[in-house]
Amino acid sequence: MQTILGSGGAIGTPLAKELTAFTDKIRLVSRNPKKVNENDELFPADITDPEQLGKAVAGSEVVYVTVGFEYNLREWQKNWPPLIRHVIDICRQYNANLVFFDNIYMYDKEYLNRLTEKTPIRPTTKKGKVRAEIATMIMDEIDRGRINALIARSADFYGIRNSIMVELVIKNMMKDKRAMWFADAGKIHTFTAAEDAAKATALLGNTPDAYNQVWHLPTDNSPLTGKDWIELAARIMNKKPKYSVIPSWVVTVSGLFVPLFKELSEMIYQYEQDYIFNSSKFENRFGYIPVKPEEGIARLISSLGQSPDKR
């Protein structure tokens, strides 16, 4: 049995599809899970409740954590550390392998233009400190030989949900509105395709010698700037590449009134400088070629209900 905690999210859903290449026993766990594959086992649970979490994990060989708590610092501080502590303890109890889907918030921002698995863990934001705490918790257990686990780390990803690319660029263009970008559209910004992230996470979870280390998930290394991404999407949709840039100070000031901007303000540094994510470790190990931006964005636009321009 392979179990996905947070199965209804932007990564959990495609991950369930990819796991069918390795098993026909997939358990989907969330408050209201829905089948992705015909034979999926649905397990409704509040994973913040240790008792329910234990029942959800029981009998699992591999447990994937793809949970997406509300993008809110207080919620993260409240929920992430105890969840990971309980997941670790329960995986140890049932001798289950743990695969944690992570982001890059804990990295030293001075290395944002050259991110690898060896980038220093030195967060400068409150959300980054939460991510550093839980990643360190997992790695400490690995180092002590108490658990078999791995961390699968993604850059910002583009998928149907929870994606700046979708919400600020593609959906606005679909409505014939200006695309939006943060801080500086002239800076390089790497994005992982959600399909690559899901496929690679499934592969890692089913590769015994991939455990007990950190992996950057496969990400195309084309040096596209925010402006380049907008122009790419516009070309595929046969739209004019009109866009506006929201300055950093506007995000900060708006955070006094707009909850989302309040949460984004401390992370705006990721748009003020080049953001370059290196996944060569994974690509070399597995001979994997990440999806090209043109192909990935075209499929994303198609999945959102617009036919890409075929000319």
C-alpha cells in the first residue's frame, strides 16, 4: 500500500496517477478524498489528529506527504511541526518509508541564483523557518537511523491549482486582462512543471537507493524571465503579451489590508533576484529530461479549457 497524505492537492492528484506505474494499491487521505484511479482506496481523515493519522498510515509501505495547509504563517506554525513529528513517529511504528514533498523556502536567499541540494539552510523569513524546522526534523531522524525517508524538493511549480503562473498570468490572459508579475519581470524565474514533480516523486518513492537524502525534482533549466514566461503563454494562446508588474513596496503596503499580500510580502525577494533551480542530480541519476516550458505551458493551458494556438 502506498498512501498519499493530502491527496486532493496540486501535487497529490497527479502523484496518484503516476503511482499506478508502480502499484495498484493506492490510499488517498484527506478530509474529503476523491478517486483519481479506479482502484484507489479513499480514507477520509483529519491528518492533524494523531489518532486519525495513525489509522490512515497503518499498513502502508510508502507514505507521501503532499499536504497543502492554508498559505498563512500562523497556520503553518501551528500545523506543520506537529504533523511532521507525528508522521515520523507513525512511519517508524509501521516501518513505512516517508517521502516529503518540499519547497525551497529554507534556503539562504543569497544562493537563490544557484540552488542545489547542498545550498545552505539559512532562512530569512518566518515561513522559511517553519520549512527549515520540519526538513531538519526529517533529516535528523535519517541521520540517527530511525527512519527511511527522503525529501523531494520543488521550485515554484506550475499546475492547475496553487500556481502564480495560473492565477496571475494564464487566467488573466484568458479573460483578456493584463498578466501580473511581482517585483521585476526581468529576473530569471525557474518553474517546475507539476507533471514532472509528480512523476519524479513517484519514481523516488519506489527507488530504494534514493532514500535518506534530498532530491531536487526535475526542472527545465531554460533561463526564462518573468517577461519570457508571459510572452510564452501569450504566444501559445494567441494573445498580446500585456502585463503589469506589482512593485515590492506595493505588496508590502497592500499586506496591511489584503491577507494574501501580507503572506506574500516576506517572500517577494524570490521575484527581486534571479531564481535558478538546479536539478541535475536527479536528471543524471535517472536519465530524465524535464518537460520543456513550451510543451508544459501548452498542456496546462489546454487543461484549463483553452485550445493552444496551432499555427
